[in-house]
Amino acid sequence: MNFDLDTGWQVRSAGGDTGAAYLGVRASEKIFLKRNTSPFLAALSAEGITPRLIWTKRISSGDVLTAQEWLNGRTLKRDEMNSPQVAKLLARVHQSHLLKRMLQKVGGQVWQAPEMLQTYFYDLPQDLRQHPFLAQTSQYLKDTMAALQTPSLEVCHGDLSHKNWLLSDINRLYLVDWDSAMLADPAVDFGMILFQYVPRQEWQEWLENYGLEVTPELLMRVNWYGSLNLLQSIKHHYQRGRFTEMNHDILRLEEVLSEIIKKN
């Protein structure tokens, strides 16, 4: 692929599922290149949420190419997702007026509970539709959806895998890969983190580090969106034949949610 870069640059894949991320190298200089990234990357860079944006340009293929500073560092490990650093950075995202204004300006999608649940059921494989516990869980979501109290919609990342958190060598944390960004209930984001990564007995501490008072209403939103996220993850793994990951998610969902479903 022609990146229309100056002479001397060598470009190679930086990995990832989409195949749209690259490392550019020229002598001792390195940059992170990506095709058709989220159009509000400049705002994310200005807020210090992502590594610094260097330039953006449209190349001959018609794609938009962005270049960001290349940082030495690593992605977070699963057991690091319950750190105060993660909670505080996510709170900054959700509370940023600049990010919200810019995402609205570029036509960011608005997602609310009914549309999210409908997306899960769309093209749902029959094996998952008939799975007893998954069917119980989806019925719980249907039954409780009307009681959800939705706060103001904020910028949500939408894909908070531990692989999308970059910790630099100087211990600066960044959140990358914003292709799933949306305007939604912030519980979409922290519900995913709590359900997938944080032991239930540590939820209160994590939410307090984020800056929230733990109430029954808040826990209901966490349980609702966290459950839906795991259902979507199970569907995703099933459709790609990743049955080990799928079974891990089912066990996690049972671990976190089974008592709540029994009470309902």
C-alpha cells in the first residue's frame, strides 16, 4: 500500500484485528500510523487521552492517514484493570466537555439500552439463543430495561479491552483504538471493566476511585450493561470459532450474575 510518505520511511504492520495500524520507521524516528481512525482523534490528543497527534492527511487511495507519536511501553495486563489509574482516566473521558462536543460535531452515534439489546439479538446463532443460562440472562435484561435510570449520555470508548490501554515507560496511561466511540450511558464502559476484569468484592473501591457513590441504581446499571457486554462478547467469540474464549466469558457471566438473576 502506498502511504505517500517522504523518502526514507519504512512501514510495517503494527498488528491488531483490523489491519489498519502501522509502524513507520526512518532512522531513529518512529511514528504510529493508522488508516481511517476516529475523526475526533485531535480532541483525544488535546485532552492527553491518546498519544500526541502529529499530522493527518488524505492519501492517494482516498484513505485518511494519521500519524501519532510512538511511545515505548506496553499494554495493561488483565489484573491491572482494577487500578485507580484506569478508573481515573476513564472518568476524565466521561467528564470531558471537549470530547462530547467534538463527537457530537462529527456525528457520533447515540446508543441507548433498547438499541444495544436489539443489536445483540440480531443474527444471534440458535445455539446461543437456546443456551439456558444465556437465555435467562437476556430475559433478565428485557425484564429490567424499563427500570434503568439513564443519566446524561457521555463519550464512551465502547471497547475497553486491556489491550487498548497503553502504559508508557514513564508510567503515563493512555486509552487507544477509538473506532467504537459512541455517546451512551457511562456504565457501558465501566460495566464492561467490572464484569470482565474486577472481582466483585472490589467493585465499590473501583467505583469510588472513579468518583462515584455506590447506590442500588448505579449497581443496576453496572449489572445491566456489564451483562450485555459479556453476551455480546460470547456471540462475537462463537461467530469466530473462539470457543475457549467464549466458555471463559460464559463462566465469568455465571460467576457475576447468577445470584442476581435468582433474585429476579
